[in-house]
Amino acid sequence: MGPYKREKTHQDRPPRVVISGYFGFNNAGDEAILTSMVGSLRRFVPQIQLTVISGNPLQTAAQHQVKAVGRTDLVGIIGALRQADLLLSGGGSILQDVTSSRSLMYYLGIVALAKLCGTRVMFFGQGVGPIQRPWNRLLTGFIANRVDLITVREAGSRETLLELGVRRPPIHVTADQVFCLEPAPAARAEAILAREGADLDRPLAGISLRRWRDYRGYKEAVARTADWLAAACGAQIVFLPLQWQVDLPVAREVAALMKEPSVILEGRYSAQEFLAVTGKMDLVIGMRLHALIFAAVQGVPMVGIIYDPKVADFLQQVEQPAAGTVADLTPASLQSCVQAAWQERKERGARLREKGRELVERAQENGRLVARLLGR
């Protein structure tokens, strides 16, 4: 038995589950994952008791009606894990070392703590990789081989785990949990857009960007393409900053490079509201993975800009185009890709809605497998 382990009962009380991920940081994509996880878990295991490890536990508890513990509160985390029947690690892209090795070590450390507490672990809808440093690859493979079940959101993540030597737990390719998220009412999306100054009588083109290292050329390419959409296609340009404090400055910077007027969503909105607003777009140009996922959920055609392999993997999964990477994107390459998508947006949207129905079903498998693991 591990140093924190105690005997647990299972069928004589509601199951207790701890969720570990990048939550409590006002990132609409990650909050969408958590919202959808909570809803799905309560659907498949109605009496479930949830505790979320969060960067802002008070906010998380209030928003999602769960218990929450701070992500640096080691005593609180161990206490929650000792009482839990299962740790869900994910979803999102938390198992990678592109952001930092420290982040990867943190999430692997939570998994290791759970195993020391005798608590089962499931990787839930994970996007795995890139993991580049040799020690990080070795440790990730070692720990992943000791969890009880793995679901990943695309085939590329499964291949990464196999490359790391993961053989013991079953690996299921499902889909990002956000495909199960319900949007806010359409009237709420229209009210947000109108309040932010968007002209709802024009077609809408959404743009979701993030800062990435020291690259700047992609910003000029987006500005020139947005000008073309506004001038040649009559589109209202709407910037969608999914992680408000990080993405808003980038949106303002690109808007300032434009010659045509644009709208930036300056307010702070929930994941369901962002999903609903995305559904009002006629086309989305996106770097943020979850902006593209929001578009796919709503059947909105998209053009991706790749800063991370997870974006390329998702675009391939939903059969939508990439205009290039942040390193090589040019105004000509982006405009050419956007022009084709704009001209074919109705046909592409119809195909995407068909693909989306398949991905909803696959995303629901995450919750079904949790219920099975809990014996429910």
C-alpha cells in the first residue's frame, strides 16, 4: 500500500471523482472542457460527487457547482485523492512539454499522487504531445503505463503514447469532450454581438488568435486577409479572444494593422456563450484549438493556422484546411485558403455538420467509460 492509501468503499455511497486539468484560468476552451465533463459525468453517473483541482477554486466551485481545491494546495489535493474512487486527468493538452516541462511534471505528479493513494486513474479525452525531452518522454511513458484507462481525442495522441511505450492500459480514441457542450441560446449570442458593435446584417467572419513565441508575420497575414474579407466579401470581422487576458492584446494588435474596421469581443464570456457566438459566424479563422472545435460543433467552416501539432491533427480529423504555420504563413497563402473556404462555405458547413454528429457520439464515449470504470 502507498503511504497515503486507505481502504475505500464503492457501492455503499455515491462515487467520488477528482478532476485534474488546466482549470480556473479563464480560458474558454478549458472551461468548455470542464463544463462538458461535469455535465456528461452527471448524465452517466447521476449521484457522482466531483472535486476539481483549480487555479481559482472559489470561482470553479461557483461556476460548476462542484467542490474545488487549489492546484498548489498539496494537503487538500492529497485529502481529496484519498477519499476518491477515481482521478480523471484531462481533458485538453496537459501532457506536453512545449509550454514547459514544469507543467508536464505537475500533471504527472498529480497522477502519481493518486496512485500512491490507491486511487484509480483515467486519462480523459487527452491530447498528448509533443513531448520532446528524453527524460519527459521516459517519465510520461512510465506513469501512463500505470493508469487504469486512457481515452485520447485523436489518433495522433494514441500514436504518441505508443511511441512512448505505453502498452498496459487500454487506449480508446474518442473525441474532445467539448463536442458534448450545449451552446447558450442563439438570442444571447446575438445580444452579445450587438452589444460589442457587430453589424448582424452582414456575414460574420470570426478570428481567434493567440500569441506564439516571437512570431509576428502571421499577424500581418491575418490583418491583410481580414481586410480582404471585409472589402471584397462584405464581411463583418469579429475577433474572438478565448483566453481573455492573453488573447485580447493580440486581437487589438491585429485589428490595429487592418485598414477596415473590425469588432473585438472585449467582454468576458462563458464557454457556452463563446460557443453560441461562434455558431453565428459564417467562417472562422483560428489558431486556438478550441475556437476551431467550437466552429466544428456548430457546423461553421474554418481555416486553421498551425502553431502546435494538435491543431493540425484536429483539422485533419474534421477534414478542414490549414493555411500554414505561424512560421511560414503569408498574406497570399492565407487569403487563397480563406477565399476557397468562403466561396464553398455552405457545402463545407454541411459536410462539417455531418462529421460533427459522429464526433459527438465519440465524445460521449468518455462518460460511458467512466461509468463502466466506476462499476455503474
